Amino acid sequence: MANTSSVTVILNGKEHVVERAPLRAWLELEDIRDNIKKAVEIGNRDDVACHIYSYISTALHIEEDFSSISWIEVSSVFNAIFSLNLPTLDFPLLRSRIKPGQISWDYEGRSWYVWLHLLASAYGWSSEYIAEMDIDDAIALSQEILVEEHLDKEWQWALSERSIKWNKQGKGTFQPLDRPDWMQPVRDIKIPVFKLPQSILPVGNIIRWTDDDEPLAS
């Protein structure tokens, strides 16, 4: 499952070979990516640029003056490093990254300790070993740990009286324990079909493309 791929990027005329980040380094990059996302959501362009610079500097382990580097070059390097560090599998555990609100015990850099605690508690591995794990291996094992824990909770819930909801007639109905979003079935999004008003349709021949990329006029 491990992926040891790398990419070569050129920043400010210097060539850098970037290795795919192991778990702890990846989590640090993900925290920076969350900051980029937050800055985008509030429309703060300065913070977006600042966090992208931080992402690149962290990934390349360098201190760089980005003021003289074109934005096209910066964005190209960022996209290359970001793509390199994407998990290769579509893990349900990562589908829901939306945080409903910051919890009172949260702090900067907590992601690493959450993952460290989860994996060390289950397998007894050292922090050094866990830090250097491939992200696919770490995510897959973490998801299995959480699935096992939740299924055990469901079993305990089913044995308790709290799982039965009674109506006025004294008839009981079993109420399953709620599962987290990432354990829910993936729902298909149906796109509604509607007709466009003739007034906004294009004028002249419409070019359609076939599966063979052969343009057809209609």
C-alpha cells in the first residue's frame, strides 16, 4: 500500500525533489491547508497567499522570499506538492472534514496527537514509527480502529434498554445508534432536468462532441 513517489519542482530557479510526506509531516501540511481554506472562505487574499507560502516552505524545508517569485510559479509548485500528498484511496474517513465548531480543548497542531494517540493505543507503536508511516497505511488502519470501536458501541447499545423506544401503547421499537457521517451510505445527488428558455440559447450552429472527440455540427 505504501507510496514512495516524488515530484521535482522548480522554485525561483532552484530544483527541488519533493518526497511524499509521511504521516506527521502530512498532518502538518493538512493543518496549513485548513488555514488556506478558511482564508478563501472569508475572501482574505493576503492570508491565502501567506498560507500557501507556508505550505510550500514547510514541504520543501526551506526559508524563501516569495516576493520576487511569480504567482503562476508559486501556484504550480503548490499544486504539484498538494497532488503528491493526496491519499491514493477514497477513504470514507476523510469525506467529512467539515468541523461544526471549534471545541474548547482544541489547539494548534492537535491533529498529530489525535492520530498518534489512536494508533499508539491500538498497536503500541512508538511515536517515531507512527510519524514516518505512509499516509494511506495510517488512514486505513485508523479507519479500521474507528469502525471496530463504533461497531462495539452499537453492540453495547443494542443490549441496553436505551435502544428501545416505547410508544403510548407500550410497544417497543428498536432505535439503532447513530453512525458518524463518514460511515453513512454515500447518497447520489440527482441533478434536476429543466429546459432553457429559447432567449438564452446560443445562435448559429451548436458544436457537439462525441466519445471519439469528433466534433459534430447540429
